[in-house]
Amino acid sequence: MAQGQVNQAETPVQTLVEAWELKRLFKIASIADADVVVIPLGTKYGVKLVRFEALSRDRIALVAVDTVGLFKLNYGVMIGIEDVKKLLKVIPWSRMLVRVVFNGARIQVHSMDGDASINATIVEKPEDIMDGVLENFKKGVKAVMKVDAYRLLSWFKPFTIGDARAHFDIRNTGFTITALNEDAVMRLEVSSALLDYNVDAEFGVGYYLGYATSFLEEVKRNGNVTVMLGSDKPMVIEATLESKASVETIARIAQAPMVD
């Protein structure tokens, strides 16, 4: 590690945040059930942009939460999933303030309910994956829709029965979701009149919806989400979250397409 990075890692970074906001951040990041990498990405709106990102162990789902102005972190760390679960157990769903301290590889959370301390791993050159996924949507055929998160959850959830694999037929007039469950066909047809919907061309693509449904469960009270999907492309769901401590908090999940 470069000397400058060593010095940054040795300087404690403290943040005060309401407990529910911190818990929600880790809860969303833990959807992938994998280690979480905390990545400083420069500045946005003149304050620090820090991303919490996790790639599922089966490598088919990527979850990222961007916080703007919440953490003044200058170095990357990787938090093991078991340590993330440890933090989730001690952070309450309440509006009381908690203090988060990044002190080198050690992360501490202090609250009126008690303290928690975990050992993370300093990452010398953390690289985020989500930006590359989003860049991929600048080319090729895609569909973009904006829809209420709770409504989208109600559409996806029936398709998580069984192996949670579903096929999307994207048309100019809307889309159809189809799945086979124990020799019974489930089908949902959605008209474009029900949502803000734009499509470049008609196509078909399949996705596993388990991770996406878990993500929607966490953001369902935040109003509309933006959904992007494309031929042979991931499905990306983006939600802007309510925040008091962060200037802006954006959560995303990218679900890889199924290979037939």
C-alpha cells in the first residue's frame, strides 16, 4: 500500500447517522449474501461519494448503494458478510443517532443500545463493477420503465415460487413475464399504459428474480424505481432512497440475464 493510503487508513473517520438509515444501507448491501466492498469514488455535489458494493457468490447479482456526503472515507475496505450480519444484529430500527468509526481496518458502531466492532480488510485499489454495468446500457437494444416499487414487487413476487426463473417478452405495447412452475405456466401481461415505458425494439430475455425481489422488499416504500433491461443485458433496478444524513442515497441491483 502506498504511504499516502497508509496515512489515510490510520486517520479515524467518524460519522453520526440515524440507526435506521445505517441499518437499511447494510441490509440492502447484504442482499447478495457476499462480502461488501466500501469504495470511495471521489466527490459529487462537492462532498464525498462512497459506494457499498457486493457481488453475489454465484456472480449473477450485483448490489450497490451510493451515499453522498455521509462518509468522508479516503480508502477502500472489504467487510466480510458475517461481519455485516453482526452489525445488522446490533443496529436497531430506530431514529436514535449512532456513531460509525472507520479506523484503519477496524469499523466500530456506537449506540445507546451498545457497541459493535469488526475487523475489515483494507483494499489498496478498490474497483467498482456497477459503473461498467451501467456503461453497457449505452449501446444495444434496451427498455426503460419507471414504476412504483411496491407494484413492481407485486408483479415479480409470484415468479419467485420454484426456481424463480422468468422470461420477459418486451414489446412496444408492454411486456409479458412467463415462467414454468411444476408443469404449470404462469403468465403476467403488463400494458405500457400502466407505467412510464420506453423501448428501442422488441426482444426477449430471461432473469432469475430472487435477488431482485429481495431488493424491492427493501425499497418498496420509496416510490418509483427505474428499471432497465436489454437483449442479453442485465436487469438494473435503481431506487432513490429517503435520507437525512446523506445528500443523496441511490441503491441499485443488477441481475445477470439467464443463459438458455
